[in-house]
Amino acid sequence: MIYLDNNATTRVAPEVLDTMHPYLGQLFGNPSSAHALGREMKRAVDQSREQVGSLIGAADVSEVVFTSCGSESDNWAIRGVLATRPDNKHIVTTLVEHEAVRNLCRLLENEGYEVTWLGVDHNGELNLDELRAALRPDTALVSTMLANNETGVLFPIEEIGRIVREASEALFHVDGVQAVGKIPIDLKSTAVDLFALSGHKLHAPQGIGALYIRNGISLPSWIIGGGQEQGRRAGTSAVPNIVGLGAACKLALVDDGHARIETLRNRLEDEILKSIPNARLNGAADRSKRLPNTSNISFAYVDGQNILMHLDHAGICVSTGSACHSTTHESSPTLRAMNVPYPVAQGSIRFSVGRFNTEAEIETTLSVLPEIIAKLAAMSPYQEELMSGRAVSQN
Amino acid sequence: MQLCDHFFNPRNVGDADEPSFTGRSASLSCGALIRFSIQVDEGHSISQAKFRAAGCDVLVAAASMLTAQVEGMNTAEAAAIGQEPAVLSEQMGTENARCVELACNALLDAIREYSNTAREDWVGDEVLICTCFFVSERTIEREIQTRGLTSVAEVTRVCNAGGGCGSCHQLIQEILEANDLPR
């Protein structure tokens, strides 16, 4: 199997697994216990907190709180800020957020909040003048992602944070889930108040996330119960997962594999765009404005899900923005916001490279893909229909 | 199983040889597009059925299965299959009824194009209305008058007219209106 879907989730790294292993065995204590075993667990949790804090450049280790996943962190950050500012009913976010933020903000609209949805240009980039203009005295929160999960396009959170500080009283929440472990992050030098991350995107197990809450910001407790996580989120600490996240953060910080991942991604992207007809990059062509591991490429006039299934048949895992299930049946909101035309958006495939991919795997993918695209393109009626300008019956 | 087979090895991909009749169907929500083309012989049987599609696995498999099923059928039989996407969905074991329906609609659209042409080209003593079941205007009028029929559904029940691709429903409606005399 060739796994090129590392933005969906990642394999737990052997170093991470080794670190976790004792905590699934003899080190089974509760960090809240006063005895020696409990104290040892607490030390492990504290160390992980430090490791997470180091990776994201937190000024103080107490700014890191463990959660169960990125979505929980996003929900807590947004709900928490709004609860502390009951008179401010305005939120600024973008049209290309992950569902955790996007769907929550849609829900908040029904709960009486006004949401300004910032659009993006065809490169997937924000217009910061629009952001500035959207800020109001009653804006409670600005929430943007750092890296788009589908295209890898980066939002300039330093600049966004500066604008938010200059032009409003709002707090700034960043969904950093897709970026952590892939690019350097230094929150202490950035005007970010809350920052969500998730372990399984950087080779920790699923079921562990964290929320960075800048010192001085007090959010209501998210889970009421015992005094875990400084009383901010009750529930017995998931020590094996927490230890795993810490080890993964350490690995991301000391590992020198980032350049290698970028080289593999570049090779894949360059060759596809060069050799496959009607292949187009979704997202900024300038690679410094994207994650180093992600390529979102549209194969115009063919269906992404079809491509995905043929690649799957060949043992290659990717994902697509054009999901067709019995329930949902639409193209990706991110690509729609970027104004990618339908017949192009529906053929989008996201390749996301990770630390376990090899050069040989990239070459295999490059050898399999053109034939699949050619076969599907020959089947597609799109180009001829578009050229003939015929109307089609709608369903 | 059938779904998988027809998806990975779709039958009858391409365009039917000329003269052919083409039907189309598209989804504005996901961008799927399908084109069905058929060739019909003098005995009103589908001698060739082909498709081209850009859509999900279900759409491709449904279209492939439809082409395989309708080849050799007359247009009435083929239209009956196109009218029953639920049956095809069940054969495929899919819950994605929308994409199966999209394929069926393209087939029906192709049959209608054939029917409209066949009706226009028809040279006979009586005007032909339903080309699937070969029912003339005079037969339909006679049934309407003798039985006092008032709807297209009633006409179809009595003489089959309109029971195939449905391209003549508007014509039957017009005949009904012309014969709606005070009694």
C-alpha cells in the first residue's frame, strides 16, 4: 500500500509507539493519584505538555491543555470565547475552514450570532483588507486556519493577528491542526490567542488533541468534573495518548525529514502537472505559500471519486474533494470558494506526503496515474459537451 | 459485486454509431454528467447502446449495466427499465439512488429523442403518437371518446400509449383537450 493521504491521518511513528508502550502496560496509574505510580504518570504528562509547548512555541507550558481531538479544541476555543463575551455577537471566519469551525459557525448563526464569512481568491488566499474591513467593535472572535486541509494553502496568521489586535478587541483563534508538525510555529511571537492541534496528523495516535490558551485568557471549564488540566477540562488524563502526542511533537522538532517530504511532494506535483493533460494545481503556485507536503490537483473533466477508486484498486491511498455518498453530494466548499469551475473541481485529488513515503512510491504513483486519467478522460463526455454548448437536463 | 465489476470494467463505453440518438443528464450539485447514445433498428429494437460519463462509481456502473440490459430490447421494454431506477439500485446493492436515477434519466432522454424523430418521420395512414407501443392518434381518440377518458394515465392504462419513454405525454394531453366536448 502506498499511503499518500497524510493530511487525513498519519501512521503512528515507531518512536511514538515505543514511548507509549509502557503506559499501556506497567505504567497504568492515574496522574491525579498521590502515590509514586501516580506521580510518575504526572511527570509524563507534564513532560508531554512541555514537548507540545516547544513545538508550537508557547511562552509557558501552562498554556497547553490536552483535549481529545482537533475538533474538540476548535469547539472549546470558539464556544469559550463567546461565553466570556456575551455582549459581542459578531464572528469573523472564512469560507474554507475545516468543518469543525465552519459547521459550528453555521450553527452559531442560528443561535443569534452574526458571522462574516471571508472569501478567498483563486489561489485560496485571503484578502487582508477585507479582514480589516470586517472587524467591528462588537466582534468577539476571529477564527481562521493556519493551513488549509485540502489545498495546503497557508494563511498569514502573524499578519492576521496584528490586524486583529490593531483594529478590534476580538480574540484570535487559529485552527492549526493541519500545520502542526509540518511547518515551524512560534506562538509566543504571534498575536494568536487560541490554537488548536491534533495528534494524529503528526504521527501520534487518534484521540488526542490540544488547545493552546494564551496566558491571561480565561475560558469557562469545558468539562466539569475533577481538577484535571488546571480545572479547565475534567476527565482522567488519557496518559498513553498524551505521552504519544509529546513524543510526536519531539519527533517533529528534531526530525530532519521535512526537506525530504518536500522533495517528494515537488517531484510528484511537477511530474503530474507536466505529463498529464488537463491537470491543474489548486492553490497558490508559489510553494512558499503552501504546506510542504500537500498537492491538490484537479484532473479536469473526470471525476475525483473515480480516480480515487482506481488508485485505491492499485493500492494507492489519496483523497478527493468531490465526495458522492448517498447523503452528501457536492463538491468541496474550499474549491467552490476558490471559484474552481465545476468540471475542474469535481476532478480534484489531494496528495499528501508523509515521513514514511519513499521515492519509489512516488515513482510508482507517477507510473500508474496517467493511464487511469487517460481511461477516465476517454469515458468523460464533458469536453465535447462543453464545446458544443449543449444544455443538459438537470437532476 | 456487480457494481464493482461494472465500475472497474465498464461495458459499452463510447458513442453509438450514426445514425444514433443521444440523451443527457447532469447533476448541478456534484457536477456529474452522463451521455447515453442508442441506435435503433427498423424493428424498433435498440441495436447499440453506449454511454460516456464523468461521475461517481455508482453512475458509471449504473450506466454500464443499463447499456448491457437494454441492448436488443425494443424502446418500450428499455423505457420500462429506465422508469424503474429503484430496481436497478437493488440489483446494484447501492443506496445511492440519485446517481442511478441520473443514469436512467439519460437513457430515457435518448429514447425520447428517438421517439420524437420516429414520430416525425412516420409515414402511414394514421398519425403515430406513441412510438414505444405504436399507438396512433385515431386509436387514442377512439378510446377517449368511447370510454370517456380524462387523463394521460387513463389513456396509458387502456391502450398503453404514453407508457414507454413518455415523450408523447404532451401530445396525448392535447388530444384529451381537443376531445373534451360537453357531454
